[in-house]
Amino acid sequence: MDADERRTGRAVAHRPSTAMTALPPVPVRGSAPTRLATRLQRAHAIADLRAQAARRLPKAVFDFIDGGAEDERTLRDNVAAFDGWMLMPRVGVDVGTRDLSRSILGYPSSLPLMMAPTGLAGFFWPDGEVAGARAAGRAGIPYCLSTNSVASIEQVADGAPEGERWFQLYFLRDRDWMQALLSRAAAARYRVLCLTVDLAVQGRRERDLRNAFTMPLRPRLSTALDLARRPAWLAGAARSRLGFGNFQVAGRGFTSVAQHVASLFDASANWDDIARIRDTWRGPMALKGLLHPADAERAVALGIEAVIVSNHGGRQLDDVPAAIEALPDVAEAVAGRAEVILDGGVRRGTDVIKALALGATACSLGRPFLWGLSAGGTEGVSRAIEIFRNELDTAMTLLGTPSLDAITRDHVRARRGGWERSSAG
């Protein structure tokens, strides 16, 4: 299979451009809005969904989503660094209709967004991976399943058969097991492989250490009252089969994520191993976890079709560049030979515009997806996507850009004096 065939994978029919002036609300089943739908409609920004998630989840579980490595500087910088760029609108442009669609590795996505691979989604909402995949399919954007999912590869494919599915893989010590996961993903019609290369070991996530976070959650006397105050989450957890769905090992009991990574993941993987995976996978492939432009150039040389600029959401090595800071150099190094996806810190539609102006093809949503999921399952994820859609459409209208292709480097300016690192938690 040549590079062009790998880039497109299976044949995908072209979706007509989406010109819109009005945006649909979150679908509501039945004749009257449910309490959940009403609550979700009160979320007008991603920060509102985060607040709803914090009210529903036990503190230890919310901290697993929200936390980062060590002093969490990179976690904060991922968001704050967007402030280093200003938008420069143009006037006298016909923006009566807007086209928000974008091809992502051959898939005609309705938005320049994809659902990032996020571990343990089923821990935050029953069947969370299926709920997220359904919302992504409904919205017409790609969904990427994490290796560390609660639901298995097959369960997500069966539960959300429609839509664009990607599978994210880590390097495992057991290469036969790793190959088996690849074969299962291909058989279940996951079109794109996302190989993550920045988790040789797990970063020191001190919130999880202080909370003694395990999978499944091990109640302690100090956390019993907090758990009792979250009956909705407890009820969902009680009827869910919690574990690492793609790593069913009998008798493992309570396991920290760090122990899980240390026991199964391979810190010795190198570029030769990456090349072998590229030769093995018969479809488009993205390499996730790159910050250095030289690594992006090497990925392109191997025939990898997309690089994902990411610091793992600030959850691995602290004090590395924010994703948006690393993006321009990576995009310049790739020089159009592969697609570039930004992962990290995206909270607003204007963040998406800044990323596209600086060379990204699309953006990947991690925490916004999980906050929406934790707040309301499939409908919560749909609400998060709707918020981004509304914000992006409004910003494009006011910026004077009727299509994503119209967004250029000329539409952003570096803020004088740069941006100041936030000290807020």
C-alpha cells in the first residue's frame, strides 16, 4: 500500500460543505426537555461543563481528569499560552454563510475537531467510551479510543457503529499483545491508528498520589463522606464493570494507573519500533506526543500522515512548552507533507482559530470531552461540541473568515510582551 492509499484508508464519500446561519440545539428525546438537558443548556462555556463535572464526580476522580504532573506548570501553560496571540479581524468580507468543515486524514469532518484518546472514560460515566463515540458520530467528527479504555475495542465498535473511529496505541512490553490489539482494531473497522510516544513511564501526577487514586476506586475513611455526596456517580459506578477493558488480567484487584503503565508499557521503544508499526498498519497513522520539530520531520520521513503536537495535557514531563507554543515550529518543519493536529489547552472556539492560523489542520479535545461526558454522558459531550461549534461560527463571522481555509497567519498577532505564566490552579 503506497502513501496515498494509507492517507485515505477505506473510501470515504465526500460530504458537501456545511454552510450555516443557525445552529441546532442538543437533541432532546421526547416532547419535553429532561432535567439533564435543561441543566446542560445552562452550560454556556466549557468552563460551565467543568463546574458541572466537579459537582457530580468524587474529588479523587475529578482530580484524575483535571490534574497534571508535579507543579502543573505545563498544565496551566497549555491554556494560558493562547493569550499570547491576538486575533486580527478583517472587514468588508461576505460572511453571510460559513463553512466549518475540514478534511481530517481523508474524513470529511463537520468541524476542525476530534475527540482525543482519554483513558478511563467509562469511569466517569457508565459506558463512557461508547457515549463519547456516539456523540462524536452524531456530530460528524472523529473519535479516538484510548488503549486504556474501560470498554474494549469491540464494545465501542458495537455500541457506536456509525462515525469515524480511530484507535490509540501505546508501546507494550508484550509485542504479541500489541499486535493483537492492532489486529482487533483493524477487524473492528477503526480506520486510523494514533500511536502515542510520550508515555515511556507515567509522569508524577501528585494529585493522584495524594488521593491514592486506583482503578477501581478504593474507598478510604477520609473519602467516604465525599463519595456519599455523589450518589449519581456511585450509582453509575455500581452498575459498571470497571477495569482496563483491553487488558483483562484476572486477580489484579485495585491498581493505580502508574502501576498499570509500569507493568505493561515499554520504555525501550525507539524510532525503529515506530517504523515497524508504520509498516504494519494498513491505513492512515498519526504520531501523538511530539513537541520538537526534528521529531516531526522524522515522523514525516517514515510516511506518517499526521503529527499530533501534544505534551499529554501537561500530565507527563512538567516544564515543557505549551502545545500552542510548539505548534508553529512543528508546522514549519512538516511544511505541508503531513497534517498537524494540536492537542492541549483548547477551551474556546477562538483557541481553535488561533491554532489553525498557526498551522494546525485541526484540534484535539481531551478535558473538554471528559468534562462534558462527566456532566451528562452522550448529551454532555454533544453540548461540549455544540459550544465549540457556536463559538467557532461566531468568531469566524466577526473575524471575516467565511471558511476554515480563509484563516491564515495574517489573522493572528503575537501579543506585545508575550504572555505571563499563570499561577492559578
